Amino acid sequence: MPGPASILEILRSDRRGLAALEFAIIAPVVILLLVGMVDMTTYVSAALKVERVASGTADVGTQYDRLRDGMTVVKGDEVGVLFLAANQIALPLDLPAKGAVLITCVADQGNGPQVMWQRRSGRAGPTGEIGSSGAAKLPAGFSLRYGESVLFVEVYYTLHPYVFSIGWLSDTDKAVDLRRMAVYRPRFGTLTKLEP
């Protein structure tokens, strides 16, 4: 019968099952990292897409010399065109179901920055940072001179991450709210009134 020293020698030299043990230890960590990478990639992609929606919609809106008040696109210069553009830019994100677009015209016609009009598309939920009527709440560092007008486009989107990364992206246990804003000056008119 071998002695205790011999048994230790046999155990040290026997490597059978070592790869399975290493895999059992490392596999859960690797799977968690992969799911986390997918979540972070989804988050960054959605954030960039929401930024592009805000910028693209504001850019399209400021190319008109006038806008009509209407969500149904008939002549092509209705406010509804801007929401169609936002939805197309947002693809594959489901902006109408999981987000909202607010378009607000702000102008200074002698009594400070005022909200001239605002239209919304998408789900109900967050209110705009600019306000919906009366005096506009301009972002810090942004000023508007007498006679100027701007178009604010605010985009909100709710991202639902996978279970493993919920705590990494937000304090809530269900979703991450993405918010982006773009500000453009009208190129050919003031856009302070919506045509009927």
C-alpha cells in the first residue's frame, strides 16, 4: 500500500477532469460578461439613435418656410411629416410605442422667450423640458435674441435591458429612460405660427 507521500504524488500528476472544473468555474462569469456586453452595446446604440432622431427631425423641420397644423400628411408640409421622419430615423427602435417626440417652437417677440406652439407624438409620459405654453424654460447657457425663433425637438425613449444588467444601467428595476434634445434655427422663415 502506498504511503501518504505517494498518494500526494499520484494526485499531483493526475490531471483528469481539471478542464471540466476550470470550465465550471469560468463559464458563469463569461456568460454574465457576454450578456452585459450585449446590454451595453444595445444601450449605446439606442442612445446614439435617439440623438440622431432629435437632430434629424429638427434639421428636417427647419428646412420648411411654413408648417401646417396637422398630423395627417396631405400636402407634405404638415407637422405630421416631422413625426414620420422621426419614426423612420429611429428604426429599428419602436419610437411610437416606447418613446415620444415633442416639437416646440420658441420665439422672442418682445417679451422674452415664449412657447409659440408645441406638438407631441408617441406615448404619453414625460413632459418637455421647455414647457408647453407661456414662458419657455431654455437650457442653461442658451439665449434667444429679440426677433429670433428656434425649433426644439425633444426625444424620449424607454429601453428595457436584459435582466443581468439592470442594476448597471439604472437605479430602477425595469427600464432606462433616454432623453435627447436638439435645437435648430429655421432657415427660411420663423415657423412661429402653424398654418391651418
